[in-house]
Amino acid sequence: MKLDDSLLQKHLGHPLFALLTATADELGVPCYVIGGYVRDIFLQRPSKDIDVVTVGSGIELATAFAGKLGKKAHLSVFRNFGTAQVKYKNHEIEFVGARRESYTHDSRKPIVEDGTLADDQNRRDFTINALAICLNGDNFGELVDPFGGIPDLDAGLIRTPLDPDITFSDDPLRMMRAIRFATQLGFRIVDETFDAIARNKERIRIISGERIIDEINKMMMSSRPSLGFLLLEKCGLLSIIFPELSALKGVDTVEGRGHKDNFYHTLAVLDHIAAKSDDLWLRWAAVLHDIAKPQTKRYDARLGWTFHNHNFVGEKMIPGIFRRMKLPLNEKMKFVQKMVGLHMRPIALVEDIVTDSAVRRLLFDAGDDIDSLMMLCEADITSKNQEKVRRILDNFALVRTKLHDIEEKDRVRNFQPPVSGEEIMQIFALEPCRMVGDIKMAIKDAILDGIIPNEREAAYQYMLQIAAEKGLTPKA
């Protein structure tokens, strides 16, 4: 099968492909574009990363190709892997020689030998990623599809080219990739392939946390990330790679009173956030906002099921989860902690009278992340009672209005008290001590409670008043 002229012109009409053709023909080697770039041609998805396979030396072809591009091309050679990469403007082209692979049981690193195009396609993870298009002049645009990748694309199916048990046992990361592709593309994993994932799930333990979290993050950035987590739970991978999330699943009942299934609730919150924001870390906050509910779950005969302080317990759990899952232990983690720790605050404002003081304190604690926090809290409303949802969202709108008005008036977002601790020590001739902190805290509380305005002179006079009550006088 040869691609029609319109597809050839649109996807292989770039001068880079003509140069690849010329280079391969001069060297006398078969050359194909393969994998994701070809898949995305038929899915009509943009793709700038190009994988090229040649029956011969990928490094030799890449070196000759980069030489033709000139000084603007950057060539990287990885001799240990027999691969090379050429970066040119906003394109990245990966070169590899066709190869066949074999594996040992305790490693996903293959034993590699030179092979044919068929050998190279055999080693690919899924039929939709085994598609190849010839770039040589005589057969330019000829599609090589030995495993029915095009019919699987048309039907929206994920399947392995060869025996799925061997495919996943050889390289268990492919199990994560299957679920990630199914989530990103909205495809279905065929039963034979999915059942093999369930059978081989324990093999995921030989994969590094860095590789696993890379697949999870890609899955998280899809339009409906819940699909991926549902598949991970169904095949048994979730309890291995993310046991805290798996532990949310299930409903306990006492005296006929049950609580909602916090696993499915969490996934609903995640999808709500995904519909509103592309912020990966806000999506992680959605996944983790109720993560401590299994630890804090209690039954009270009068109140029913309670999860007291699950936000604070969850906030403390996050560094351990991030560390184990190889997520960054930096400002991204601190943002997620803040979101989890604060996510009950706006809800408390909705359920109570919205006082200016409470809104000021929320603004102070959330700082520039207040809009993300409000988005998370609105996403957290997953009740099937539409009247309840409407009422709570209306109240959230009132909170948002109050937040805006008070910020305009009092400027308390990320504010620092107008009188610093250093000034307090200097004015009253104090060494660093608890009293300095008490005075500074009293000024901050007075501003947040609306007792004094957020202004220098008002804060200074209030400081003198508080200091006098503590028996302090300014030094002469």
C-alpha cells in the first residue's frame, strides 16, 4: 500500500524527508520512517519527533544526513546503543539500525543484534506503532504494515504484534504504555492483550520509578485521565505502583450507613480539573486531595462516617508519596501540599457565613495559588444531587466575589506585615525572642481580622499598643 499524494505531500513533503531519501540512496541502504510519526499521520495528530530505521548503521546514516544539513544541525551519537539523533531547528530525528532483541528475565534491557526491517517491526510494542513508510526513492511512500496496524487504528484498538505475554514479560514498561496510549487516544485494549497485562503485572517491579512516573504523567495530561487509572486498577497494576490511591476504593457500611467510594470520587474530581486546566500539578492535587481518607475514616453513631483532618494528614503524606514515585521534591510538591492542606477551607466558607476575616485568612494562606485552590474545590463537588451542586457552586461564586473585593480593598494576598521583626527589635531594644514573634503575629492577626487596615501607620500604632500591654516601651 502506498500513501496517497495528499498524505505524502502533507506529512512527507518537508525538505528534510527529501534529504533523507537522497542520503539513504547515496549510501545504498533501505530507510524507513517508523513508529509514532507514522501512527500520527493516520490519526491526523501533529508530530515533530521522527524515528528513522535503516537496514544498516543508523549512526552512519545520521552522520551523513547531518553533514548535508550543515552547521545548523546538531548530531548526537550514542554508540553503546547504536543510535544517533539529529536536531535541526524544531525537529528531532532519531536514527537506529534495524535490530532484533532478546531479553533475560530480570531486566528490560535487551540483547541486541543486527536485523531486518521485519525483525525491527516484530520488537515494537503495539501494532499501531509498528507501521513503517519507505523513504527510498524507488519505493517512497510505500507503507509496510505486517500486523494490521491500520485496521487497529481505524477500530481504535491496542494490541501487541506478537504474543502479549512475551511482549510484556520482556519489557514490562509496555504495560504502562498500553494503558497510557489507550487513555490518550481513547482506544480499547483488546482482551487478549489486557489479560496478559493482568497476568504479568508483578513484572512491573523491575521497572524504575522514573520510567513509570513518566508514563503516568503523560496519562495524567490526557483529556480524561480517569480512564487510565480505571485500567490500572482493573488489571492490578495500581495497587503495586500507587497503593495509596488503590486504598481509596471500596465502601464500608455500618448500621445501614455507608460513605461514597472515594476512589471513584477522586477520579471524577480529576476529570473535572482536566476539563478546566492543563496544569499537571493541579491534576496531581486532585488525585491526592483525599489520599488520607482511609487513615482518617471513623464511624460515629451520631455523625455517621467522618474523615476528620484528612486534608492535614494528606498534606503530610505527600512528600513520602512524591519521593517513592520519583516525583520532584521541589516547589511543585509544595504546591500540591498546599492545595491538599487547604482544600477544605473554601468549603467551610461555603457552609458557614462568609466573613471578611475568614476570606482574608484564606487569601493570605493561599497567596497566588488562590485561583487554583478555588478550581480544585469546585471540582470537588461531585454529588449526583444537582440542586445541591448548584447551591454549593452558587456559594463558591459568592466566595470568589468576596475574594476579589477584599483583595482589591485590603491587598492581603502574600502580604508581609508592615512592621518587620527587625524593626520591632530595634524599636524596643530586644534580642531575638518569642515576644518579637508575638507582636508581629498580633499585627498580622489584627490586619486579617479587619481590626486595623493593612497600612504602615495603623500597624505601627497597633504595635505600640500591644507592646505597652506587655510592659515594653520604645527605646529613647
